[in-house]
Amino acid sequence: LTPERYPVRRLPFSVVSEDDLATLEQIVPGRVITDPEELEAPNVDWLRTVRGSSKVLLRPRTTQEVAHILRYCHERNLAVNPQGGNTGMVGGSTPVFDEIILSTALMNQVLSFHDVSGVLVCQAGCILEALSQYVEERGFVMPLDLGAKGSCHIGGNVATNAGGLRFLRYGSLRGTVLGLEVVLADGTVLNCLTSLRKDNTGYDLKQLFIGSEGTLGVITAVSILCPPKPSAVNVAFLGCPGFAEVLQTFRTCRAMLGEILSAFEFMDAECMKLVRFHLGLSCPVQESPFYVLVETAGSGPQHDAEKLGHFLEQVLDSGLVTDGTLGSNERRIRMLWALRERITEALSHDGYVYKYDLSLPLDRLYDLVDDLRVRLGPSAKRVVGYGHLGDGNLHLNVTAETFCASLLGALEPYVYEWTAGQWGSVSAEHGLGFKKKDVLGYSKPPEALQLMRQVKALLDPKGILNPYKTLPTHA
Ligand code: FAD
Ligand code: MLT
Ligand code: ZN
């Protein structure tokens, strides 16, 4: 897939030799994978849009093993692709050529949890859902949640600065990650794994690695602040007659639900068709042009239900919402969330997916979807819009039976220019990886790009860490 679609040339890294394999085998005995069948899946991304040709995957268990691997690869000029759960959306997690895949799958130990502060310290390869379960058993929740929770690793989440479904409530990982342990390209272990809430001693180096997509270092452990588990959770799934009403519903929600509002997600009618058609889910409300999922999370079941009741009365009476349903038990909450969370999965059954993840001013958030429906006409199978409305984040997806270069030409650079024209971001939460690296300039000035290159050169002078990712190909 990769070479035909994306013009990219292999950089002059060394090629893994038999001697290299023997040395790596000494570093991680029995955990050097060279079986082509086992290498098939880690060479292809979740969306099945890019494919690498790595011949080696390593499964370290400890930070020292990662350090040893990188020290060796640095000396030998071997390129390395860090990989977590391989659920990334921008082709950052798979090799482009023959980079060695360094998987965190076996680095899955919780190191400590403090049941007063809620600080969790764990290895980078812990699966998000496993961590959620671990902290929930102790009365806390993870500050992030996403549809890929069953596969993604916390290290991958931090490396992509994943946003997700709880961002509205708990904010960015840039705030909730308290410390990181990172192995630098030359094998140096940078231990900034503090659990402190406040620490103004010099530059906050961990921020460099949050969202750096494996290009500046390999994250080996994470210290993260978990909020207390809310004792009352409610979900309302609502139908809205237009996007203007979606926005007004959000405004009303913030005013009336205040501190208990924990998520505000939206999806259009095309998304509902997708999850019905491909996954057999059923729409719990009257068919509408738009749907909104509102979640509240608080500590007083009666208080929260009362507040939500008043809010519903208000939006139904004023015509902002035409129909709605509530969920307060776990099963129904899960069922309502599935309608929103499983859109990505449904899209992947619809054909080739052109995926855009944009930050836009709320007022203009849906205009691009309408505009593209007209612009693309029947050349697109479907044009859909959904996302984290409460965060100003639109997921704009276009599907076609198969990849089509002319459709891509109609989408790009149009979508990026449109977004830049609104002072938006061309990647709100998925990062740039391999597929979006050349559009960084739409959202950042040349001076910022130059400084990013200098940071990369400082931390990884040989460029062995996740080459061909994040930074644009040319200056
Ligand atoms: P991978 O995909 O393996 O890697 C992603 C990037 O991080 C790569 O560049 C890789 O090299 C790097 N990396 C991985 N581990 C490390 C490490 N230990 N050290 C350094 N670099 C590393 N994203 C959102 O932001 N919000 C969502 O709501 C959301 N929902 C999703 C729903 C679905 C169904 C899917 C499939 C994906 C979704 N994503 C979402 C995409 C998201 O980026 C990832 O799911 C997640 O954060 C990536 O974690 P991962 O472990 O799979 O990382
Ligand atoms: C989501 O919010 O569902 C994810 O970011 C994945 C996607 O954009 O499809
Ligand atoms: Zn998202």
C-alpha cells in the first residue's frame, strides 16, 4: 500500500544482519520475532491504509532492556518504530520500510497506586481498559477513555496525546500525566517519573514526549492522576433537528448541568445509518438529522437525576431536542455509548476511509461536512461528521468502495486549506504520524517547524526513532 500511495524514500539506515539478530537475542532472549506470519499484523495499521516491511519485532519487558536495545540500534544506525496497541489513526505505529518494531506489549505491569492521591504509576504497555478496571476496583477512574480502550496502551495514548471521550471533563493528558520515564534514542534513561502535582523545577521535559509519536524517545513508564470514580452516571441520547440546535443544546447543557457534565458528543444521521447497517445497532430515539450524547457524572444520584430532568424538560419544550432517551444503569449506558463509540468500527466496514480529525470554531464545525457533500457529489460513498463537540473537535470521514486518487485530490488540500482558513487544527487529537506529517504547516508557522526540527536533531541526532513520521519530509 505504502510506496504507491505515498512517495517516500528509505533513508540510509543499516539493514538488520544475522549478527544484529544474535545480539538482540542476547538482550531480549526468546523475544525477537522474525516469523513472517507473526510480523504480518504489526506491519499494517488499524485502518489498513499503510503497510511496512519490518522483518524484526522486539518485545522487551523492562526499561533496561529498552535502553539496551536503543543503545545498540543507535550504535549500529538501525531505525526503530515504537509500537503500542497499533490502534493509531495516522499510520504512525507501523514501519514504513524495514524499521525494527519495538513493541511495549510485555511491559504491562502496574508499578504503584496510591489510594488517597489517585496517582497510578505503570509501565507503558498496560492496556487502557485493564488500567480502568484496576483503578475502578479501587474507587477511581482513568482520566481518559476511548473506543480503542481494549487494545491501546497507555504509552501509546501518551505518545499520541490522545483526547477521547473524557477530555471535556478531565482535560488533556498534558495536565493529568504527572511524570514519565523515557528512553532516549541513544539508550539514556530519563527518569522524570514523579508523582507530584506541583513541580516547577526547570523546563517541563515530559511535555516534549507527550504527543511526540515515538519520534523523540520511547516512553517506558507513566505516572498519571486518576480522579475519584463518580457514584452517579447518567447518559441522555437525544435527537436534534439541525446543527444550530445541537449547539444550543450544548450551551443549555453547560448552563444547566454545570459541574456534573462529563461528555458532550455528537453524530449525524449518516453515522447512525452506518452503525445500524454494519453493526446491527438500533437507534433508540426517533430518526433525526443529528444525535447528541450527554453524560453526567457526579456524586448524588438524586441531585444529578433532578438536574438532568430539568435540562431535558427545557430542551424538549424549546424544540432544541425532538426526542430523547435516558440511561442510568450500566447496561443501558454501555448500549447508548456504543452508538457513538463504534462509528469508527462501522466506517471501517464501509470501504476505504479518508479520515480527518479537525479542531474548528464551534459555529463553523459542521459547515465543512455540508460543503463536502456538495463538492464530492456521487464520487464519495458517504460523507459523515461526528465527534467531541464539547471540545470543538470534528471527525470528518469520507468513504469510497476503494481508494481513489481523484477523490483524494478533491479532498486535499481543500480540507486543510478550509481548516487553516478558520484558524483550526488539521489534527485535533490523532497526531500526524506518517499520513499527516506533510500538513503540519497548515497549523503551525515556519518558525515552529524549524524549532521542532532542532528539538528532534538534539534528542535523536541520527534520526533512528520513528523516521518518516510527524515532521514534514522537506524543510
Ligand atoms: P499505537 O497505535 O501503537 O502508536 C501510536 C503512536 O505512538 C505511534 O507513532 C507510535 O510509534 C507511538 N508510540 C506508541 N507507544 C509508544 C511508546 N511507548 N513510546 C513512544 N512512542 C510510542 N484517539 C483519540 O485521541 N481519541 C479517541 O477518541 C480515539 N478513539 C479511537 C477509537 C478507535 C476505535 C481507534 C481504533 C482509535 C482511536 N483513537 C482515538 C486513536 C488513538 O490515537 C489511539 O487509539 C491511541 O492513543 C494509540 O495508542 P496505541 O497504544 O494503539 O498506540
Ligand atoms: C473517535 O472519536 O471515535 C475517534 O477519535 C476515532 C475516529 O476518529 O474515528
Ligand atoms: Zn475522537
